[in-house]
Amino acid sequence: MPKNISMNPLSLGSLLLALGVAIIWGINFVMVKISLEQIPPLTLCSLRFLFASIPAIFFIRRPNLPWKTIIQYGSLTFALQFSLLFAGMAAGVSPGVAALISQSQVFFSMFLAWILTQQKIGIWQILGAIVAFAGIGVIGLHKNIDCTLIGFLLLLGAAMFWSIGNCIAINLKNVNMFALVVWGSFIAFFPLSFTAWIVEHPLKIIIHPELLAWTTILAVAYITYASTHFGYASWSWLLNKYPTASIVPFALFSPIAAMIASTLLFHESFELWKGVATLLVTTGLCVNLFGQSLYLRLKNYRS
């Protein structure tokens, strides 16, 4: 039997929350770019989850979940997803393009939710996914502009692990999502910090944090508290309350916010193909969310 998640439409508050998280995550790509100018990707990841878990872990009780689930969430949603995402951006992908590529998680999430949790996927959600995926395909055709091949592949891998983390969040019941983010961050910190120490040798940054620009410090704070604490706690709560296919498409607004912010701060060019990709992705979201209701209204109007 399909998993019984409330099929009621999103409340106005939930809709605004989903949209707000998407915008926060879009701006987050620019903050990551700022941070990567001084901090290597794995070191940045480990710092992010260190600050996201310490000192909060001493004041917030472990969520009522088996350690296995917390480790899975922290490893997949945080450690693997963001090490690949940050490495992909460090490999030469601009914030706006990185945000667009990351939204392939929408299709991975819907497919995995259908396979693993037996959530239903309607024809309008399938059509919306096809349209939006065409936008991702446009990026693939222009991967040599603001995007390297290795960066493109790393970001696709990050999107896959994001979708697996979404599927973990779907099955959680009566769980403090903020506590899960804090404790999941604590889990993610250890493998990330060990790998960063071996690969990037971040001793200079640890001993001399005063060498970091104030913009870098603010960017790391944004990545930690706005994107991680607020963003992932809210996102996991929404996934737990509504069907996956009703929530994950909101992340498609992130590239728009990322491109606007990147254009303003980094003067990232906005070529025609980026406009086409953004239009396709946004149209896919609209088809996903409003296609069925608009079709029924049109059908009733004609009859």
C-alpha cells in the first residue's frame, strides 16, 4: 500500500516556508563561493558541521531515533552531499549553475520515494519533472561555460545523496528535526575533518583564523546557521508532513535566487541558455504544483 501522507494542499504558511528555504539555499551557493576563496572544500565542510553541532549538541537531546538512522542521515545528507557539492564548486562551477545542477535531486527524490516508500506520483508530476529535467539538460550541453565536466559530475553525485537523505526524512515520525540536524552534523564532522586533515592540511586556517576575511566569516556563519540549522530542519519537517512530490520541487526556486545573487556579487553573466534553463526548470515546477488543478478548472469551465 502507498504510504499514507496527508494529501491536503500545502497551507499558506507551509508554502511560504518551503519557498523561503529555497531562497536561503539559493543564496547559500554564493556564500559557499565566497568561503571557497579562502577555505578548501573539505575543510569548509568540516567547519560547517563543527559549528552546526557545537555547542548546540550539549543543550539539545539526541532525537528519538536509532543511532543507525542518525548516522545514515549525517553521512548521506551532510557529509557526502556537501563534500561533493563544495568540491564541484571548487572545481570551477559558478554558483548559479551549481544551484541548477543540484536541482536534479528533485527527480532523484521523487523516483526514490516512489521506489522505497511507495508514494504515488501523478501524471502532472511526471510531466513537470520531464520539463524541468530538460532545463538541467540545457546546462549539460553548456558544461564548458561556467561549469567543468568534473564539477558537473560531482554536483550530480551531491544531488543523488541529497535525494537519499530526503527519503530518510520521509519515514521519520514524531522526531525533533532540529535535533536531527544538530546530531547529524556532529556525525558528519568526524569523517569530513579526518579527510580534510589528510587531503588539505588545514592547520594554517585552524591556528590563524584571523587571516580569514570578514566576508568569509560571515559566509561560513550563513552556511552554518541559515542554510543548515534553519534550512534543513524546516525542509525535513515539510517532507515529513507532505508528500515528497509536493515539497521537493520548491527547491527549483534555488537556482533563480542563486543566479540573481551571483550576478549582483560576482557579476556572473546571464547568457540566453541560462534563461532557457531557468524557464524550463520553473515551468516544470509550476506544472508539478498547479497542472492538475488548472486542468480540472479548465475542464469544468468548458463543460
